[in-house]
Amino acid sequence: MKKIFSALIGLVILTSTAFSQKIPVEGWLGPGKAKESIECSESWKDSGKRTHYFVCKAPGEITLYGEGFGFKAKQEADWGLSIFDELINGRIVFRAIWTSFKDPSTQFKGHADCDLTSGSTTCVMWFKGYGEYEGKIMELTMNEKDAAETEEDDNPNLYMLEGIVMDEPTDD
């Protein structure tokens, strides 16, 4: 009986450290105080009349929080954007650097794969931590929150973020 009890305690100790390293987080990405807009470079149409952009620059601010985790940052992102039809269905791939407001050496750098459906964006994102978050990775989903429409169409796009922060896996 002692062997079984010892084995169960050992199993609990080993698995509890593995689970405790995954922190659920949530937050948002928005335009920030400056309300800078997305700027896109030259575009062209392909043989299927889909519109492509070389690069779109997307500034913004990020707020993420979870149990024992908090991160407020500015975003610098470059997108590749394709719009497939007049209903604004398309695809976005982008790379981003999120730099902490508190310490510029603390960053998350990564990329995302996004679907654009009738102008609404849904993404899967992967990031690697630097500085304070060295050795951490972050996996997020991002969903556009529909803005309240006005005739001026001046409401910002807000994106809800959900996911996990965890230790980077090793090959061991």
C-alpha cells in the first residue's frame, strides 16, 4: 500500500508542475491612444481578380492578463493581405513584435495566420518571449469584436485575445 501511495504522490507532484506552467490569458488588441490607422502599400489583382497587398503596417496596443501574468505593449506588425471577393473575404499572414511599455527589452515576437470573412478577422497566433519572458511561448486566438457602427464609421476595430503562456518545450 505504501508503494501505491508513494507512486500516486510522485505522479501528482510531477504532473502538477507540468500543468502549472500553462497560464490561461485573455485580453485585447486595439488601436491605442494614438488611434493610428493601418497603412497598406501597393496592391495588384491576380488572374482571379483577387486583390493583394505587399505590406500593410498595423500599429496598436495589446493588453493581456492571467493569473500571475500581465503584459501591456505596443504592436508593430507587417501583414501580407489578400482579398478574394467584393464581400471582403480573404487571408492575412503577419509577423508582429509586441514591446512592453514598462521595459522595451521585454517583447513577444511572432506570427499569425488569419481568415477574413465578410471583413471580420479570426487568427491563430504564435509568439516567443524575450527579456522578462525569455523561455516562454504564447499561443493565442484573436477574434474581431464587431464595432458599433456609426454614419462616420469612426469606431476602432477591437480584437479579443485568448490563449496560453507556457514554458517553451524542450526536445528532451
